[in-house]
Amino acid sequence: MCLICLLITFHVQYCALSSNNSMVFVHCNSYCKLDKTELGDPNRVFASRGSNITLPCRLHRQHGMSFGRMGMRIKWTKLSVDESLEEDVLVSMGFHKKSYGSFLGRVQLLEADDDDASLLINDVSLDDKGKFRCEVIDGMDDFIHEVTLEVQGVVFPYSPRLGRYNLNFHDAEQACLDQDSVVASFDQLYEAWRSGLDWCNAGWLNDGSVQYPITNPRGACGGVNSGAGLRNYGQRDKSKSRYDVFCFTSAVNGEFLTFNEAVQACQDDGAEIAKVGQMYAAWKLNGYDRCDSGWLADGSVRYPISRPRRNCSPTEAAVRFVGFPDKKQKLFGVYCFKGLTQFHPQHRKNNRYADVG
């Protein structure tokens, strides 16, 4: 379901020398196995991007009295990563209901009965991930409940065309946004490591720490005797320190196209050049596989392999990175993405090769 025209016959080595900065090695054993996949946990809800989801919250009355919904005050907030700040989501008092910020017009109360304060979120976004707090006051009853929303997706490492270790934290945030993603959290990187992610370049996480996941310990990546796990450089200066970044993306509301479809679609202004995050989502979440290198929106050339085979990432499934070639080269095809709700034109110079410049 994508496009590209030239077969790649070489492979990019993912590992590079680790930084000389001091680092702390985190070995994940029983104390840090945060089992984030326990679907039976009532305080943890899983959703994919673009879906609608309900965060449960019910008032458990202690005094046997009810003033009905007219006398109930309900407030939903979203906690920051370190839980030091709260973002207002929705406040309800009787007929008066108000949503705030990025949740404006996307949230409402389920109101299945007088004791129900559950929150319905429409069109879940990557930024919605995190812990939510439900506060209910009804007469003498006061109730607080917290629930965590997990957005299912994939973590991928990213560095700009300038090369590795060129991003401060704020640059990293923008770089992920530009690739249809957000900066990954520790929990997301941990889960990616548990699923086999092995990457020897340190990258920013959304809490301001710098880490990288190793499943195959080796000398250039923390040492052969350090064991598998997450290498942690700790908190770094968000303005001065420069690293790569780990981004997180989820399912995309659209489709990848074949080369001929992409050329026609782009000519008709019905598609855009795919972003790195969109390719990773299609590869990880939809099993997308194509052994042809092609341009992406950031000017890089990559190709996704879900079924390792000779001349096509024979050792592992991965999104292979070719590099940032001169944009005037006509050696590659192009990966196009056709969204279901928004279209951006991308023009092609001819029917065989793409010039992203």
C-alpha cells in the first residue's frame, strides 16, 4: 500500500558510539516491570488515536443521600507528567457545563445515571495520553478518582538531517510534531524496549531525561557487561544539551498508496508526502512492508520492512534509514500518504521519480 520504485541493496547500521557523558544504567528487573498492558486494570484505559473513549468515574455515596445531578459538582483535570500541574478539562454544575483548552468541544459527561461522572473523549489525540483526575462533590459526599489514558502506538528514534545529537529539548518537541508524533514518555520507551527496540543513540523523553534502549549489550553501547535495559543520562539542560529524540505516534487516519496511485493522487492534490511518524505507524501497527527506498516529508529516505528477507533487512523487522540525500537526486521514489480528512498537494516532476525539492 505504498509507493517506491528502486530496490535497496544495502543496509544502515542502527548503532553508533554512545556519548562520553556520564550515565546511569537502569536494569529493569522485578522492581521496574511496569506492566502497562494489563487490560483488566479499571484505572487504566487504552485507546488508539482518532477513537472515542470513556474514562470511568462513579460517585460512591457514604451518606445515602442524593441531591440529583442538579446539586452535583464534577470537575475533570489532566495532570502534567510530574503531576505538579493540572490542566482543566471539564467542569459541570447542574445545567452549566464547560470544557477547556484542547478538550474544548471534544469532551462530555456520559451521565448514565445520577452517580455517573464518567468522561467521554472524542477524537483521541496523542497529547491526550496521561493521568486524569475526576473530582465529584454532592452534598456531604466528596469523591476523587484518577484514571490513566494510554494511547496505543509505536516509539521511533529520530534525528534531523544535520546528523545525530543536534536537538535541544524544544527542538526535539518540534521535530516530533513535524513527523506527526510527540516526544515519547519513559513508559512508552520502556514498553518499546520490552518489545525489542535496540538503539544506541541517546534521545530526549518528555520528562526532560535522556535515555536509550539496549536489548543487545555491546561495547559501543554502554558495555558488554552492563546487561540489557534502558541507559539513562538523567535530566539534562533543555536549552543547552543536544541529543536525538524518541518520538511516539499512533494509528493514522488514512492510507499509504502504491507508486502509480501516489503519483496520480499527488497530482490531483489528494495526497501528501508521508511523514516519518506516519511510516512508523503503518509499519508497526499495520504490518506495512515495502523493500523500496523513498522520500519522506523531512527530506530523508527510508523504507519499512515487516518481513525480513535477503536484501531487505535480513536480520530484523525495522524501518530502514538510508539518509538525507541531495533533494535534486532522482534515484528514489516517494512515499505518499492520503488522509481521510485533510489533503495537501505535492507535485511530481514526472511519472517515475520524485523530486521533493
